[in-house]
Amino acid sequence: MGNRQNEDKPTGASAAGIMARLSKPAIELYFVECVGVTNSTNTLAKRLAAQGCAAGHVIIAEGQTEGRGRLGRAFFSPRGSGLYMSVVLRPKGELASPELITTAAAVAVCRAIEEVAATNPEIKWVNDVLVGGRKVCGILTEGAASPSGGLEYAVLGIGINLAAPAGGFPPEIADVAGALFEYEPPSDIFERAAAAVLENFAKLYLLPGASRDEIVRSYKLYCSTPGKHVEVIRGNERRPALALALDDSLRLIVRYDEGGETEALSFGEISVKPSRRT
């Protein structure tokens, strides 16, 4: 579709450079705009979507001043060490749900990491992407309902820690946050990573042949939560449980330690407990 570079804002990537790394079918789906530093790529993309921009409009930033994560939390997104992007979607049919968009994005990020960093990512249910047990990517999908009750549009937000920030991660996330590269990443990693995520998301979700079955199958392959001891978090309550499996709706089946009852979790927050020694 095209690209636009904000010349008055320095950026670690070229919109044209990102588009040049995409396959021809993917190029026709996206319009990439690099904005340097912004308050939030999701906020900007939602404004554009509400104004009627076409599906496939991509906002890419090298820093955010008001990045957002799940559950209303702030998303640490300093300039110079991460890739922050949002994609405007106008989905229809069986794939038109925020949950499936997020699921496809998590898989796309894992495949992209394998391609650009030659490492083994995994998904912690629901949508945290980990490398070496540390969170390197967060995903937030937001949407607006149409008058008929469907999705008028959705905005997919993805934030990836390419390298550790110069001053380190804040104390509150230092024990859980990680990055794709421990040391200085390759000079072209910003463009390569952005293109790899967009390409893989296009294959999984946007291009003809995309299917829910393939998204679910791939998510199950990457999700490492089943088999682990977890805590299910609801407000101030934390209930120890064993994660048993994912069903075909990608609900996490858990068995609680106290009482032994099982529950299928459709959404929510869990904490994975350290492996027990035998």
C-alpha cells in the first residue's frame, strides 16, 4: 500500500526499508508510518481508525511516553531499545475477534523472533512472549464496536524489547523483563524485526488461506504454560493451581491445589511459579 516517514522526528527505521523487506502479497496489505517517539502507538492508531483510515495502516515508533499494556498497566517503552508498533484492522468473518487477533500476533512475534534472533521464544498464557523465561514482548488489542454489534475496527499493539535499555529495566519489572539481544543488536534489527512481525501476521491472519485452526494449532505449539504450577490472580486473591492443558478455544484448564476442582480460564492473569525440584 505504501509508506510515510515523519522527517521531523528521528527514527531508528525507515518506512520504505521495512516495506522493502516484505513479500509482495504483504506489501499490498500495509501502509507503514514511522513516527520516532509518540505518546502511544495504539492511541495514535485508534484516532486514525476512528477517522476512517484504511485497514493495514501501521504506526511504528522507537519510543513511547505513555505506552499501555494489559489491565490498564503502563508499558515501559524507552527510546532506542525497543520496537513499538500498532496495526489498524477492520476484520470480518470467523477471525473477527480481539482474542484471535492477539493469539495470531503472539504466534507471529514468536516466528519473527526465531527469524531475526535465532532463539527459542515461548508464549506464557495469555499473550506474553518470553525468551529464556523473561518477557520480551507485550501485546494489546483494542477495538470499537460497530452499530451491528461486530467490530468496527481493531488496533493491534505490539511492543518488543530488542535490547536492554541503557539504564536497565525499572526495579518493578527487572526480575521478569528481558530482551532479544543481551548486547548491542545488529544495526538493521529494527527494520528486520518490524518486517518479520508484519510478514508473519499477514500469513497467519490477513492473507487468503488464513484460518482459525492454524492460529490455534500454532499457538498451542508455542505456549509453554500447560504442565506448569501457576497462581491464578483475581484482584488480591492468588490461588495455586496446576495448568493442565489448552482447549480448542485456547482456554487454560487449571486444577486448583486446594479442593482439586478444575476451571477453564478464558482470560485473566496468571503467575508461573518456579519449577519444583524433585
